[in-house]
Amino acid sequence: VLEAYKQGLRPAVGYELNPWVLWLAKYRAWRAGYEGKVSFLKQDLWKANLSDCYNVIVFLAPSVKAPLAEKLLAELPDEARVVAGRFPFPFWTPTSTLGQGLEQAWAYDMKVVRRAAQSGAGG
């Protein structure tokens, strides 16, 4: 969330249910001088409405990527970009990748992902 804000993405919001992780995120934002500029919400990502999100960054285990892909396909606008850290979405073809190994990230443009899903080529 902090890096997204530094890169000019607004609003920069993180969702987290674990109170300790939530506290740590808020503390790090405060220490970095971003308190009040970024938000961390104690909210279930599965219940959050993502329809107004244009940049989504996820760092989640592979086991939740398939159901999350369905949610993102259903809610995100075509102009949205999804970046996955550490683990790619299993059925999506990335628009670009960066890094290697544990530091690798995959970027997906929803318009491309949605077109592939509709044509049956993946998604």
C-alpha cells in the first residue's frame, strides 16, 4: 500500500482481517510519514466491493487465487490492472512480469484477461 501510494496510485487502501498485521501496517505507515494518506481497513477482502478499484495488488497464497480470479473478473472494470506478488493467477496470462523467484510479480490487464476468459482461452 505504501509503495502504491509512492507510485502515485490514489487512493491507496489495504484490506486485512488479522489485527496484528493490520496494526503493523498502520504503524509502518505512521513511521514512514504516510498516516492519513493511506488507509488500512479491517475488512474481509471477499466482502469488499472492488468495482471502483483500478489498481489491485495481491499477495495471497495460491489456494485462493482461483476464487479471487472469479471475484476480480466479476467486479473490476476493464481498465483495472491486477498485480500478483509471489504467486501468479493460475489461469490468467500476464500482460507483463517483473523480477525472479520470490521477488517475481505478474501484472494482468483486466480487459485482456476478460477477453481471454470470454473466448475460452483462459480465465
